[in-house]
Amino acid sequence: MRRSARRLVAGTALLLSAACASPSSIVAMRSQPPLPAASLTPAAAKTALLYIADAGKFVVDVYTFPALALAGKITGINRPQGECSDADGNVWITSTQGLQILEFAHGGRTPIKVLGDPAGYPAGCAVDPATNDLAVTNLTGFSGAGEVLIYRHGGGVPAVYQSAQQHYFFFAAYDSSGNLFTSGQTAKTAYSLSVLPKGAHKLSTLAIKGATLFFPGTVAWLGSTIVLGDQLCGNRKLSCFYRGSVAGRTVHITGVTHLKAACAIAQAVVEPSQLIAGNSAQCGRGGKSGVGVWPFPRGGEPSKSVAGLDMPVGAALSAAR
């Protein structure tokens, strides 16, 4: 596997998963795909739903949760990858090659909002629960480094922020104070973590003490604890999740969760007692990619898993209304 950045031709993959390739810039076709549609039944909206973006099949699989029964699929999104949900159960999905971010209501069959990305290739997203601002991370810009876009109240013309140190932007999460944290890489593909403090106009790089991370993945918050996913834990193919506290511009690692049968987990839903994510075929059941649920922070073997995916990337949990 090559970890250096490389340029791809029009229409090829721009993937956030360590199972396939490192971050790559592309020369993309600007034409937009037809409006996506979901095959969900009305009954699906009555349960909690787990959305898993399959960047390999250009499909978002939707499962009832916690049963993990397939409730339907969303098709027509041009390379779906990162996902995020809000307090109302709406789910945002990035279309990396479609240059869009699409919002679906819980169990909805068609998008309720489609935002264009004017700056680059959208990868991850996060919603500030206090303001409903939508943050979008661009893996790369159209001609260089990636950036963070903030759509105030989930719409309009976004504010754009770049970093002198972080070149690639993967996933993001807001803390309870409205500060935005985003994982990524430097131009030389070293792991990088940045923060956009609430009300600030500049991204700052955070130091990480107590661990070395190798390939960016999940960023999540559980109260005052930040959770950082590493797709190549210890520079090996197994994924792990570090827990830490933030003081100033430093993350102090306080613990690590090792997951068995977990490879190249790009984005996970992290809850106080469980972690839910798509899983690469390198560790999947019978050599197949799928979705799994692991105890958290204990880790270990998944408590439940199902196969049927190709290249899972994004994950978002949507509560029933």
C-alpha cells in the first residue's frame, strides 16, 4: 500500500480508507449525478437507523439499529464517503466526486437539501448542535491543499478555512463548546489534528502526547474525552481508537481501545458503551467487508456484525423521531 499522495485521472477514486489508498487529489468531472433516491420503506422511519456509506459501490446502506437489518439503500450519490447527523435525526452525506453535500431526513427517500462545494472534494462533515452550523472537510482543494468549510445554519455561502500545516482533511467533530476538531495529514502524509476554535478565523494544529497515530480516521467527543481513530494502529492494518483530554493546543492520550477483526475503519459512531463502523474485507467475516458493533471502551471482538459491503467509509446513527 502506498501512503504518499498521488494524482488520479478524471472519474477515479478519491478514498479516505487506508484499505485502498492514501489521500489523492483528482481532476474530477464537474457534471452532477441525477438526484439520489432511497429504497427505504415508511416503516423504516419508525426505528433508529444506521447509515453506512459504501464508497466502493457508490451506495449508502441503511440498517435498522440495533438489529442491523438492511432497511434499504440510497443510490445516485457520486462517491459517498463522510456522514454526520443532527439532533433532529437528519443525516448529511458527502459526495466526494459529485462535489456536493446532501441532507436526508430520518428515513427519507430523497434529499431535503443539496449543497454545492465551491472549493474542493468534500470528505467528512460535522454539525454543531448549538447553532446547526455544518462543517465540511475537503480532502483536497481543486488545485492544492484541502480546507474546512462552514455553512452557517446548514446553508448559504460557506466560510473557508485553510491550514499552513495540515494539507489533507478527513473527518471532524464539534466539542460541547463549539470548537471544531478535524483529522488529516500534512503534505508529507504524517498524521495531523487541527482545531478551529469557536469564533476564530484560523485553524491551529494540535500536538498529541502519549501516542503516535499513523493514518487519520474518526474524530468524536464523549463529554470531555476526545476519541481519535487510527486506521493503521501501530503502523499495522488493524484499527484502534485513542482516548484523550485536550489542554490548550495539546491532546494528552489517556487510553486506547483495540478492536479485533477491525481493519481500515475510516469513520465510526462512538457512543459511551459501543462503537459502530464499517469494516474492511481485510478483517471482515469470511474476507468480506461489512459493518460491526464493538464494546467501547473495552474493545475486543465485535458483539454483532453483518457482511455485504465493498468499501465502507462513513457512518452515522439517526434516531427515530
